[in-house]
Amino acid sequence: MMMKTKLLSVALAAAFVAAAPAVTFAQAQAAAATKAGTPSKMVLDNSTRILSTLETRRAEFTKNRAALEQFVASEFNTMFDRDYAARQVLGRHGRGAADADVKLFADALADNLMRRYGSSLLDFNTQLRVRVKSETALPRGLGVKVSSEMLRAGGEPIPVDYLMRKSGDQWKVFDVMVEGVSFVQTFRQQFDNELTTKSIRQVATDLRNGQVQADAGH
């Protein structure tokens, strides 16, 4: 379970960071997109970049956790479709919910995750290679799934899938699946009981205050 938790942290962080180069690529290639597709290119570039950055800045991040948090969080709003993902996590509880309440929950969940799992990235083995296997359309035109693998020496490949949708003119991640375990489904199950007895706004407040913790290993 600890391995899955750390993998989910890495996969989520890879989706959060390095947005600017990916957007530049998308804009430059928009008129002549390759078969690989922009989402696949983004996944490969972002995953490779975060592993490389963690390795080259490991000493700095170990001494300065604020720098690590900034590294992970600075591009979060750009790369991750946090409000859409939050509605998926809320599930039935989010039907008809005000956008403002959903945003409160999305922001509180994201901040809680960064506080809880950001530092665990420093313990992760960065001697990995990322391989993108395929890019397939999601049902009902909801976006695409980019299937990738983390390749490690002496171990089986670890499957990591990214679900992405077009938001404006940019592809954004709204779910990450590690070994078939979905970020959205994990937190939907975790928060179902809380949301049954409390309002979205109250659960967001509890997350913000640390009274409830987002648990990727739940």
C-alpha cells in the first residue's frame, strides 16, 4: 500500500508540473499534430521532468520543504483540472452544487494532498523511465486516456493512466490511475460518508483545518 501511495503522489505531481513547456509544444504543433497526440507528449514530458527535477534538486528540497511545495504546487492550477476533478470526487453529492462550493472543496482537497504527500516524493526512487503505451478516446467524448508505464530496474512495470479533457485550448488531467487505482474513485469513496452528513462547504473547512485528511492509500 505504501508503494501505491508514493506512486500516486508521483503520478499526481507529474500531472501538476511543467505546464509551460507542454503548452508551448501544443501551440507550436496545433496545426500539424502528430499521431502520438499532444496529451501523450504532455504526459511523457511532465513525468520525465518531475523525476529528473526531484533527482537534481533533491538536496535543496530536503533542506527546504517550502521549495518542494512550491515546485509541486506552482503549476497545479495550470495542469490539473481541479474543479472538474472535484465534481467527479463529489459524485452524487455534487449534483446541483454551487460552483463556489465545489471550488472550495477542490482547493481544500488539493492543499491537503500537497501537505500530506508532497514530502514523500523525496523518498521515491527516481531512477525510473517513463513509457507511453497508448492514447485512447474516452466514452461519450469526455476526453482521452493516456496509458503509460513506470519502468524500474529489477521490477515489473508499474501502469499509470492519465484521464485528460480539453479545457479551452489546453489538455488538462482530471484523474490519475496507478495500477488501476483511481484518484477520483479513491477519494469519492473516502468522502462519501462525510458528505452524507455534512455540507460540501463544511467538509472543505474540515479539510482545510486538518480535521479530515485526504488519504491516497484509503
